[in-house]
Amino acid sequence: MADPTKSPVSMVTSTIERMSGPKWQHKTTNGKYWVSTSDVMFTGWETMVFAIRPDGDIDYSELECGRYSNEDFAYWGHIKMFQKWDEKD
């Protein structure tokens, strides 16, 4: 019997778990921007900024993106990105 840890199914499962969602997400205090940081399978850690439409939905057209080599850099990058966009009108 094949080793289940080496099967394509287990590889897909681990990929799904890794891509399971953002690590940090915040709406700016002015309510206009959404800042999201995730560990993305092919690009590593990244922070993306999106606009929030007047109806409250997120416009997923990226306004800015920052990429990081590890979780610590991503954490501080998320904070800096949030502060930058929180100061915008």
C-alpha cells in the first residue's frame, strides 16, 4: 500500500491548509481600505491593500502589495502597510 503522506491527495490537503486564509486582516479606521496579510503558496508572505466600496463590499483590485520572506517580516509589514493606508483620506 502506498504511503498516504506521499500521495497527491495529502499534498493537495497540505496546500489547502497552507492557503486556508489570511493571517491578519484589518479595516482602516476611516473604513475605506482593507489590509490583508497571508502566507501564499507560490509567493510566500504578502500584504495586499484593497478599497472598500460605499456599499461595504471589498473591491479586490489590488491597490498595493508587499512581499516578505518570513512571518516576522510579514507581521511588521502588515502593521506598516496598515498605518500608511489608515492615514489616507
